[in-house]
Amino acid sequence: MRRLLAALAMAFALSACSSTGGAKPYPLDTCVVSGTKLGSMGDPLVIVHEGQEIKFCCPPCKVEFDKDPAKFLEMLPK
């Protein structure tokens, strides 16, 4: 469990340093996985998936997203 938490913390730290230049902006003010207001749990975790910026409220939501990205991408407005 500690290794998983350490890996999630590292992924969060690295993603916070990355640039999303050229990606399509994230259109929601909530986490695409949980529906939680972004920023309510600290700085959002931001990634770029296939050219689309995605924001999560916390690292566990990123893990859930990775299981089935298409399911969550369908929730974004076109």
C-alpha cells in the first residue's frame, strides 16, 4: 500500500510540473471521474490524454480514469 501511495504521489508531483501546451482545454470545473469541484481537495491533478487536457480532484481518480478512459471522455462536451 505504501508503494502505491508513493507512486501516486510521484505521478502527481511530476504531472504538476508538466506542460499541457497544445492540448484541448479541460471544459469542466469538476473532476470527470468523481464530479468533485476541482480545487476542493487541493490543486487538481492535470494530465493530457490523446490531446485532451484532463483534470482530477485526486490521484485515485486518475487511477480510475486509466481503467477505462473512453468511459470518462464521453462525459466531456464536444
